[in-house]
Amino acid sequence: MSVTLEKGKTINFYQATTPIIIAVFGVYLTIGIALGILPKFVQSNLGYDSIIVGLVIGLQFVSTLITRAYSGKITDTQGAKKSKMSGVVLAVIAGVVYVLAVYFQVNRALALVLLLLARIIHGVGESFLVTGALTWGIGLVGHSNSGKVMTWNGIAMYAGIAIGAPLSIWLERSFADLPAFLLIIVLPFVSWLATAKLPAIPIDKDHIRTPFYKVIGAISGQGLSLAFSSLAFGCIASFIALFFTEKNWGDASLAFMVFGACYVLTRIFFASFPDRFGGYKIALISLFIEVVGQVFIWTSVSKTAAIIGCGLTGIGFSLVFPALGVLAIKKVKPQMRGTALGAYVAFVDLSLGIAGPMAGLIAGWFNYQAVYLFGGISCVLSIIILMFNKK
């Protein structure tokens, strides 16, 4: 399809979305790199326990959550392009602070403070980037393609994480910690260049904005279901590497890659399903698959079983976000789309913000395998919430 812009210019779906997808992928590579290298860096280099690992990982998602309302406001009032570009700049700054943490790691307290600061900045950057990118894409290609926009942006997000995490592990093994963190500084420039010439979407400055708390209320059912489903992903992101180490199964690069490959392939082949068959049906099926994946990891007695569980989790989690998003975005006016998307994604931030610390506590009380029982129970709760919020 083609969309007519200001001054009679037209742009088709792929011309509009491909630069945005590349841009999102570039920044999410930096997030994946951080997730891959930080647990070992905090535990081995700095000597902190699993609870601190969870805190460091989770802080990024907390900072993203706190700034969702503001990023939505900026997106709706100053433009999606400005919001997205602000996220890119903040990602570069975060990379610089990570590098400083590596240089000052002999002082473990100072290094930890710098890491926490970097995680906060990285989280704020993610908030602006995702809200701006989703709103920009939907604004360019129209509401009827909102599911596809969210699906393809999600591919970029989680492909970035899935590739970035093993990439950072390989860099750390082959060279040292520093090259991985330096890459976090470089990659956002790819994001900047990808969308530099993409046209902005017009802003309706006369629209009376709905208060953020009312937007949250309108989409809370879908948001809570999304939050509980995201805990399973948070468990994999935060502790699958340490779980593999505990079991003497080697590094978790393959687990990350299988999760990411299954996630991405599911979205590629079934991208149109939420728009075609309805968000409720697709979300329900996806959540059941995600539960099975978490049970596989929880009961695994071999590396192969755990990797299969990661793959099933990737398949299940893949379409939950766009499926529930199709239901959520119908509840607001187009002029509030940025705020609504910011509110909706905030539930993911809330989930991932608490997943790290909660999983860290569970791992400390029991073991790393018990973390995935927690993930499975969370997905069951997501199904229950969805059943009470079909529309």
C-alpha cells in the first residue's frame, strides 16, 4: 500500500517501515550487548551476587517505565521523529558511561555506580526510541497496519537482543570487556543515519490531550496481560547465562540465539495474524505456547531441553505484544497514539523492571532453575487476565 504525505508525496509500507526497523535494530543491539556481558561483568569482575546482577539488569527497565508518560507526551506534541532521535543520542551517552565503568572497575563501588547510571540513561533512551518509532511507523502507514508495524518493530527489538547478547559474549571471550562496550557507542549512529531522511508525520497541536492516567486505565487489561507474559522473557534475559553456568552446560549463546531465531521467524511468517484473526485469539494461543516453553526450562535435565524451552518461549512470546497491542490501540484516538503506545509498552518495562530482582531473589532462595517455574506461573496469570479482557 502507499500513503500520501504532505505536498503530495507518497510512500509505501516498506519504504516507511524499513528505515525505522533498521534504526530500532541498531539500538536494541546495544541493549542485547549489555544483557550478554553485564551479568558476568558484575558477578566475576566486580564480585557482586545475583541480587545485584538482577538490580543492574532491571534498572534499565525501571527507568524506561518511569519516563514512558513523558516520552509519549513528547511524541504526541513535538513529533515522533524527535522522540526517536532523542533515544539514539541517549544510547550513545549510555555507551560512554559503560566504558567509564570498565576503566574504573578496580574501584568496584564506583564501577557499580557508573553501571547503574548507564542503565538509567540506556532505559530513558529506549523509552524515547520505541515510543517514537512505533508512533512514527503507524502514522506513516495507517492504523489498519498497526499490528504489522508493531510486529516488525518487535522483530527488530528482539533480534537485536538475541544477536547482541551472544555477540558480546564472543567479544568478551575473544578480546575483553571493553570492545563490547565500545560497540554500544558506535551502533546508535547506524540508527541515526537510517531514518535521517525519512519524513516526519504531522502533529495535531489543537487536540485536547487525554490525561495519561485515563489512557492507562483504558488499556490496563491488555497491559497487565502483556506484563505477566513478559516476565518469562525477563527470566531468560537476566539469568539463562548463569543457569547454564550453574549446570556446567557452557555459555548460553545458543539459548539466546534459539530464542531470538524462533521469536523472529514466528513474526516473519505470522506478522499479519493479529490484524487478520484478531488480537485475542492470537494472544491466547501464543501464551499457551509460552507456558510450555517455561515448563521445559524449569524441568530440563539437559542443555538440549533447556534450549528447546527457550525456543518455545520465543515462539509463544513473539506475537503477544502485537496481538494485545491491536486490542489496546483501538481504545484511543489517533492523536493520542503516542501516549497510548507509551502507556502500553510501559507495562513491559514494569514487568522487566521487576523480573530481574524477583528472579534474583528466587535464584538466591532456591536455584536458577526455579526462576522458570516463576516464569511459567506468570504466563498462566497472563492468560487469566486476558480472558477477562477480550475486547
